[in-house]
Amino acid sequence: MQSQDAATLWFLKLWPWLEANAKRIAFAAAFVIIAVLAISFYSYQQNKKEVDAGQAFTQAVIAPNSADPADAYLKIATDYPGTRAGQRALLESAAASFAAGKFSDAQTQFQKFLDAYPDNSFTAQASLGVAACLDAQGKTDMAASAYQKTVNESSDPSTLMAAEFALAQIDDRQGKFADALSLYEDVAQKSPGGSIGSEAGLRSVELKNKLPATQAPAAPAGTFDLSH
């Protein structure tokens, strides 16, 4: 009974304040309602955008409507920026351009992905893509730096091994056999049963056969090489 009386007394004290501030309370309530509706609508739009993007991406994979897959994927990335499907589409566009031999275009798309999504779960793959594009264009020094950047920053095992293997190939081509051997052996050790690990293992065996001849000390001055 006492608690009921206390509640009644509290309400009687509050009522004059409610009457005096009725308009202000109404405006505040309306603002809250509008805010809730706006947030709900935004959430609905985002969800719908994700669904539409996913459907467009699936359609492009299963039944592409364009003769150029890179353009089809790029359109999805442009129409649905920020969505998961849009992000994947941008990477697929770059990969399709690379497969078609359009290395400069592929590099542009991979870099566009890195600029737009620097902390994405596919960032490492995009970084590797930029390096591969530079390598394919014959920009060896820039490619080596890009591969090394991928090695330093990637936490994805497959991407890391691919970058190390590519670096080993560059060192191999440039005659840096000791450096190449070290990288090949590292990749082979990390993936003993995988295709890239097996390939690295074969390359390391080939290099071990090369190293004794390439690293043999030069004969001292004034002596003759009797092996010839």
C-alpha cells in the first residue's frame, strides 16, 4: 500500500512537468522514431544490396552474359561497392584480365582493390596479384620488391608460399642460386605434399647440382686448370 501511494505521489509530481514540456517530449519522441526507422531502412537496404550483389556475382560465375569476364565482374564491383560480392568481383576481374594476358589492366584492378580494402581478408591475394602482374610485364626489380612485401605482410600460408616461390624463381633467373635454393627449400618444407612444395623440392635438387660448379673457387693466378 505504501509503495502504491509513493508511486501515485511521484506521478502527481511528474504530471505538471509533463504538461509543461509536452511539445518538447513529442518532438523528442518523433526524433527517436525517425532515427529508428532510418536505421531500420538503412539496414534493410544494405541487406538487400548484399543479396542483389551475391545474385549478380553467382550469375556471372555460372552463366556469364559478357564475352569479356573481366568487364562483367568489374561491372558488379562498380554497381555494388563495399559488398562482399563486390569485393570478390573486383578480384575476379583482375584475375580474368591476368588470364587474358592484360597484365597492366590486371595490375590496375588489383591495386584498386588494395586501395579500397587495405584490411580485407583478400588483401594478401591482391598484393600477390600486383607482384605477379609486374613480373609478367618484365619489371623484375619492382616485382621482387612487391613479392617481398607480400612475404613480409601476409599471414596466409598459401599466399606466402606462392610469393616465396616467385622470389626464388627470380633469384634463379638472375643467377642468385644460393638465395633461390634457400627459398625453394623453405617452400618445400612448408608444403611437402602440395604441388608448389613438390615443384620447389625438384627445383632445389636441380640447384644443388648447379651450386658446386657455380660456387667453385677461382684458380690462383699463375696456375693452369688441368681439367681442360
